[in-house]
Amino acid sequence: MNTFILTTSNPSALKDRPETIDLNFGAAVEQVDGWLDGFVRLIPNIGVALIVLILFIAMAKGLRKLTIWQATRSHRDSLGQMLGSFVHLTLIFFGLLAAATIVFPTLHPGEVVAGLGVTSVAIGFAFKDILQNWLAGLLILLRQPFSIGDEIVLGSFEGAVQRIESRATIIRTYNGESIVIPNSEIYTNALRVKTAEVSRRSGFDVGIGYSDDSRRAVTILSEAVAKVDGVLPEPAPVVFHWALEASWVTLRVQWWTGSAQSEVAKTRSNVVECIKYTLDEAGMDMPFETQVHLQHDQTEDSDKSRESQREGWPADKSASK
């Protein structure tokens, strides 16, 4: 049967008794006293560590502001925000590492870094997509395939770039919706930047009748489109023969405008209206598509006869012999 024995600080009573549970309050007090002594001895180290950490924090904030300011001068605000945050967190990490080394002199930074190297592999697998998007966002900001305000097309999404964040790029569609696209998709897929240049070419096909003078149509349309509001004088608009369809001659009209979608759409509407009324005033026909439908009444008795030639019924040559 186990028994409980209350011991005192008497050294003779500190010996462990087999098959008993010793309640040694003196040992507990000694342990707490040792902790307090150790803490008191570490107070100078803790004070120095706090000073070092504060210096690193101040340095991190200063370098972050300097990075953002320098990027702003180059009109690359998003890149400055991302790099500033990265520099800030990196310096704070090294500040914590330096402070921990001062408080615990037996702690070697190399061992900590080595341990973090193994841990970072596991973290990398766990946060693979986040790290991939962050790196893709950094590369996008560094290489600048497009800028804030550019109109881009990625797959089925089209709109103006609102901002580029560390994880995703936000675009605003022409009908007012916001689309969040992961940076990794933008960096690894084909992307069309519609406002990469200051001007963009648009085109429209129009058909005129075969009885009309197509050369005259080319001349009058070229002169008319050049006067449309929004059409750039250089390069000048062009009209040329494009195809010979079943019911009309196709003319292709091409012109240049500013690259913004609003300007392209407005100018296209003006050009189409100009083409329509210019051809009307010139008396030129824009024919409808012509289709011929053959209908055969198969209610007569002779319809089943293959001896005579009828519309839609080939003659049976063997029967005529």
C-alpha cells in the first residue's frame, strides 16, 4: 500500500523513499528560486536585446518608407509596396534572431537558420500556391508587361487593371464587375494587352451589289471615313476589295483610333453610320443575302414514275431503254 510522506527542508528528509510519493515543497521553492535568479541574471541581456530589436524595427520602417518613396518616384507604386513590405518583414525577422541570440548566448544563429531551412521546405509545400502567386506578382511588377489602367484580355476575362497585389491582379470589366485573377495565371498564360500602344486598328466589312462601281465605292468611303470623329489621320483609313460573295462584292474598311475600349467602340459606331449613309447618298445597293429554295409537289400520280425528267427527280435511264 502506497503512503504519502510530507517532507521538510531537512537534508536527511530529501532522500527519495521507494514506493512512496514525496511532497517536497522545499525542492519546488528551490526550483522557482533558481528560475528567478536566472531571470535576474538575464535582465541586462534582455535590456540589450530590446534595444537591438527596437533599432531593427526602426531600420525596417525607414527602409520600407525609402523603398516606397523611391518606387513612387519611378511611378511604380505597387512594386514599392510589395518590396517595402518584404524588406520590412525580413529586417524584423533578423532583429528577432539577433535579440534571441543576445538573451540566450548558447543559441547559435547558424543552427536556427539550418532548422528554418528544413522547416521552410514543409512550409513551401503547404503554401505552394501562395508563394507562387507572390513570386509571379513580383516578376510582373519588375518586368511590367502591363501597368495600372491598361486594358487586358486573359481567357474569357477582359477589362482595365485596377491594382496589382501580392497574390492577385484585380481588373474591372467594361460592365462594372471586378475580377480577381491569381498572378500565377497571368504570368504563365498568354495575355493580350489592348492598350500597350497609343493607337489600335479596327475594321468593318460591307457588301455592295455587283451592278455598282466598286472602285468608286472605295474612293468615296475612304474620303468619308477619314472625316469621322475619332478616326486618326495617321495612319489614314483604307478601303480595299476583299471578297466576291454570292450576292455582293465585299469591301473591307480599316481605320485607326486611340487604344482605349471606350474610344474604339464609339468610333466604330460612327464609322458604321457613316458607311451606311454614304452609300445611300451615292445610290449604291447593299444587297441582302439571296437564297433559292426549290419546293416540289409530290401529290401527282406520275411523281412515282422514274421514266420522265422532273424538277428534283432524275430520269431513270434504264427504264427508257
